[in-house]
Amino acid sequence: MAKEVVPEAARKRRKPTKAGVVLSEQLIVETAMRLLQQSGREGLTVRRLGAALGADPSSLYRYFRGADDLTLAIADELIGRAMRGWEATGDWRADLRELGMRIHSAYLAHPQAAVLTASRVSGRANEIDADEVILGVLRSAGLPDREVVRIYHAFIDQTLAFAVLDAAGLALPPAARAADEAVWHATYARLPAETHPNIAATVPLLVARMNNSAYPTALDMLLDNAAAAIARARAADPGA
Amino acid sequence: MAKEVVPEAARKRRKPTKAGVVLSEQLIVETAMRLLQQSGREGLTVRRLGAALGADPSSLYRYFRGADDLTLAIADELIGRAMRGWEATGDWRADLRELGMRIHSAYLAHPQAAVLTASRVSGRANEIDADEVILGVLRSAGLPDREVVRIYHAFIDQTLAFAVLDAAGLALPPAARAADEAVWHATYARLPAETHPNIAATVPLLVARMNNSAYPTALDMLLDNAAAAIARARAADPGA
DNA sequence: CAGCTTATGCCAACGCCATTGACATGGTTG
DNA sequence: CAACCATGTCAATGGCGTTGGCATAAGCTG
């Protein structure tokens, strides 16, 4: 097999596979995401990906160094989809809120991919561009870099943390997901009030609320905090 | 192999393995967590767990239905460790803060285990007890159940979300972790100011801040929000 | 203590998996 | 048009989770 993967841009000879498919990094990533969505994390194996593409599994090693490299490419594609079509309005708060909600939504749209790539740093183009954009929004609001970085850090961590947590609930393999849901009805809902009075008293409310995300609320809390920091910065240096 | 796993409490015949070890659910879970800590997620396989215990891999299926069942047991042990020794002080805010920090710390102490068990609902004893305790703290503060559940939901999701995100950074296999860190120095730190001015301007600050958790700040935001809700409830119904 | 039952651990085997090296083939280039 | 070599394929390796059948000894019964 190849020692080195040829960068996508340098590919010249596009040779169709036996099944007549012309491979590309893009096609492989898209197919991998489709497999993830269809059959969950367990559904994505090199062999099955090869089969789904109509190519020998070992062909994929011409495009990715290994499974981990493919994972990073999927991570970058997720961020890319979140950012696609976004444009700054000039209102930092609206922009940041929109960015947060877009990332959250993009992850929830592909929960298995989101969990698979949780907290990886791909260093690929889309990820870098997103970071550049977020930092730019905060810096344009007139914050000193120290505060920019504090809020950037909280923003990106909180967004990814909720995105992954919310995605994880959707991403469980059907069996595990069914088991987890059954726990609520079979275990929690049947706890006697004598031993677990607080759960017993609130179980209907708990069940009703469990499927919503707390992210929007948390995001607004963070934006309030950022607004206060901006007001402070303006008061300290009105010329800025 | 056994159709059904014998519950730990019902075990009578404790037969040592060839290597002289007497198995138990507790011993297996502890050994699994040790393997996770030593060699990461890839280090925990049924075969290696058997070897580490001095038992045939298939013996473990007498204690757990499969790998997923073992995962849930690890999840429950993690929560159990977070709660061990905790006692209510009667001050809801201090209690809730302490609970959040304990869960966060317990996860960070076993990052690989934290990631492995991310967002699973075990329904086992320790998890149920923790939920009962948290709900109890909020209800004792004089909130109506509707608000209790709203804040409980945000609290537990935010805590687990940050715990898992922060743990994930520590939990990467050494190779991947090294790769991710290298990205910061090899890729981000070298981006030219012409194309990525905002990253270039803030990179030293970013690198310095990256290793801290934003969880304590986010937790305090949530506690502020809860305090406001409690004040509202008291104003609306002074008799409560 | 003797004998029985059966829980428990062990063995061998199955069909997956990721990854690799050697080889075949056909696109591109000169 | 011919040669090169990037790309796809094949076959093999070693590891994985899981299972069925079997041996053995723990604890019960008398």
C-alpha cells in the first residue's frame, strides 16, 4: 500500500473502481457520513465504507492514512457545513448567537458524526476558518485580546460541549438508545416515593423536558456576560 | 456460555480462576478502569481485561452481558465516586456547586472512562441516588417542581457536557493527543497574519488558556439563574 | 463426611475488524 | 504511441467480541 497519501489537490489520474466509481476525498467523507447516519457508529467500518462506495476497502488508504485521519476529515466537514453560507451582519451579539446555533444544529443533524469527532482538533481548513471568524467577531466588538480569548474559549467549549452531549443522546446505537429510554420508564418511573421521594414527585416533568436542549439558555447567559465585558472595556477606554 | 448473568448479590460459589483470582463485579470494573487509565480506550478489550484479571476472557460474560453492559457499570462507578462522602450542608447553592464540581472532577480523574460512558443512562444504583440528591437540593430551596426540573435539567446537562468535553481532551490516545497539540503549534501558530489576522493576533493567549476549563464560570452563571428563580418563587408565594 | 447439583471458569471456534505488501491496470505525459 | 507510475485489487495477518460445549470444584443435603 501507499506510504504516503496523495493530497486531494495533486490528484491527476482518476481511475474508476471495478464498480465504475471515481473516488475522491469528498465522496468518501460524504459516504462515511451517510453510513454513520444510517447505521450508527458501528455501521462505519473500512470494509463497509468500501462496499458502500463500490471499491475495495484497501483503496481508501490511498486517500486517508487510516481511520483516525478519516475521522478528522469528517470533523472538518461538520464544521464546514455549520459555516456554509454564514455572513456577518456587523452586530456581534447576533452574529455570535447565529454561529453558536449553527454549530449546534450542524452537530445535531449528524449526531453519530458529532460523537465520533467529539473534541478533535483537525487543523484542517474549515476548522481554522471558523476560529478565525469567531475571533474576528469578538475583536470587532472592541474587546481587548485578553477578554476576546476568555470569551472565545467559553463560547467554543460550551457550544461543542452541548452539541456533543445533545448529539450523543441521538447517536446511541438503536439497542442502547432503546435501553436508555426504557430505563426512564422501567426504572425511574417506578421508584417508590418512600426511598426516592424527589424523583417520584417530578418524574412526569423530567420525562417531558428530557428531549429539549439547554443550549440556547446557556448561550444567552454567555452573551450577557460578553456584553458586560464589552461595556466594561468601553468605559475604561472610551476612545477604542 | 451463560444465558443470564447472575446478579452480584446472588453469587455463592466463588471459584478462583486458574491464576488464583476470585472474580467479582467490583474487581472487574476496577480493573477495567485501570486499563482505561493506563492505555486509553484502545487498551480496554475483553481479551486484555481477562488477561489483566488472570482469567479467560469468556469468564467475564458470567458477570456482564457484553461490552455495553460493562460500560454502564463503569458509568455508574464514576458517578458513585463523585458522590462518595458528600453531605448536604443545607445551603442549596453551596451544595449544588459542590455537587457540580465533584462530578466534573470525578470525570476528569478518569477521562477515558468519562468519554467511554458519555451520556449513557445506566439506571444503576449510584446514578439514581445522585439524581435523587440533586432534585432534593433544589426542592428544599423552595422552588416549584416545574422550576426544579428546568434547573435540574440545565445543571446536569451542563455539568456532564463540560465534564465530557474536558475529559475528552485528556482522553485521546497518546498519538492523537500529540497530533492535536502539534496542530496548535505547527498549524495555528504559523498562520500568516495576512490570511488569518485574528488567530495570528491572539495565538499566544489562546495557547495559554486552552488547558483550563470554562466549567466553573458556566456553573456560577447557572447558579445565579437559579437564585433568581428562587427569589421569584418566594415573592410569588411568601408562605412557601 | 460422601454424594450431588450446578455455578463458574476454560477451550476452541466463528465471523467480524483494520491494516499491509505485492501485484495488476489503465490515465497521463512526453 | 509508449512508458511510467498513481491508483485500485487481492490475499494475508493478527486482533477483536462473542458463543457453545465441557470440565471442575463449591456449597448444599443427608
